[in-house]
Amino acid sequence: MKILQINASARREGANSTKLANTVTERLKAAHPAATVTLRDLAATPVTVLDEAALGALFTPAEQRSATQAAVVAEYDALISEIQAHDAIVLGVPMYNFGVPVQLKAWIDAIARAGVTFRYTESGPEGLIKGKTVYVALARGGLYRDQPHDSQVPYLKTVLGFLGLTDVRFIYAEGLAMGPDAAAKGFAQAEADLAQALA
């Protein structure tokens, strides 16, 4: 097994989402002792944002790209190759203002490419990153699970499914900003979710 862990917190140290993602990866390695792990920290190595310049690079023929444009495309190509090469994806995802961190959004924008990781067919879109399991380690200060104001889970299910990643398992650590008792309960719930996700 090849495991790719993506830490999406804006904090490089001490993030609860990273702590939870580390635990998921450790449990996967315990279950698969020969597994290898690739770690990508999006705070330490931010992904180039998909802005006008990056879009221009993608739509410029390879032989006509400037050095700057070629570098952006090469960066995105490497991220796509990385996810394609791994069997299990572990996402450490905090909640910022009801959404995913900009670091994670930039990574998603980089790997979502028509004709490479998805395509449109006569019957609709088809995801091309298949046969992988995604473990999403969610760390939240409040309580959002199965609530209408949880915009993260529907978004992640939709965008990951669009890319072909349909086996997505969520591990929730919630209430982490609501006092020590609530935080302890949140991490206990995460343990229960993780046990189910790995069953």
C-alpha cells in the first residue's frame, strides 16, 4: 500500500486536523506494515493558486509556454501523478469559516483537470482517479456533523466523487473549541469513526 497524507491546515505545527490525520496514517501503517507514506504539507509547500496566469499556462500549447508557465504546469502535473501513484489518501482538514482551507482548495484545483483526472462523456462526467480510498480527518471547533450548516462534507463528497474518488470515509473530531470535556468527547468520537473506517 502507498499512502499519501495531505495536511491542509494553515498551521504547520499543532493543528488538530494534522494530529488526526497522523493517527489515521499510523493506523493504516499498523494494518499494512509494508506500506509507504508520502507526506505533503500544504502550509509548508503551498500550491500555486489557479489564477489567470495559471489558467493561461494550462491553455497554452506546451511548445509555446514560457519558463514560468511550464513550471506551473509541471507543478500541477506532479500533484496529479502523486495522487495517481497512491492507494490511500489521507486528508487532514480543519474547518475555516464553514469551508475548507484555501490551501486544500488550491490543491483540488490543481489536480482537477479535464481529460486527465475527469472527462465529459455523452452520459455525463466521468472521474478518472479510480480504485483508491480517501480518509478525511475533519477537525472542527463546533458541532456540524449531519447539520445543514456543514458545507465541507457535501463539497468534498461532490468534488472527490467527480474525480472518481467515491470511496470516501469521514472521521470527525468536533467540539474542539467548546471546552476540555467537549474536546475529549470529540476525539473519542474520532476514534470510533476511525475504527469503523478501517474495518
